[in-house]
Amino acid sequence: MSVPLFATRPERCPFGHPLAPGAPQRLGWKSCLCDPAREAAAAGRGMGHLWIWCIACDEEGREATFYEPPHDTGYREPGTWQPPRQVPDGLAVLCV
């Protein structure tokens, strides 16, 4: 029996591009120590985030990445810092 990787996989990126299987996107894993990642690890999901990256946005000069579990944007790993970028209002997405 297959198990879905994403509990809340988005259907579209904030700019309207489809993120359904087969659509232009990349999937991956990022280890992390933020609180949601630690909670996921306690539940047996691993300490980090699955992510979906919209390739169509990249072709338009933007980046839109979704994290499962949602990444704590206030957490920064030691030695890393990125300035925040604006995100369309009301969307659960981290644009980096």
C-alpha cells in the first residue's frame, strides 16, 4: 500500500502554476532543526522537510518552494542567512 508523502500538498503555486504529479516541479528533502521538523521527527517522519519547487516560476525569474511540514521561517541554521522576500498575501509558501 502506498502512503502519500505530503499531508497538505498544494495543487498550485502562488502564481497559479499547477503542482500536480507530472507538472513542471522538483521534489526533494532538506534536513532541518526547526520546531516543525523536530515534531515531524518525533512522529517518525524524519528531521527535516519534504519540498516542492515550481520550475515554471523559476523560468519566470521567481522561486516558490513549499515545505512539509511547514518550515519555521524564523529559524536559521548556524552560518546561514537569507534576506526575506515578499510573498503574496494569505499563501502558505516560503519564497527564497
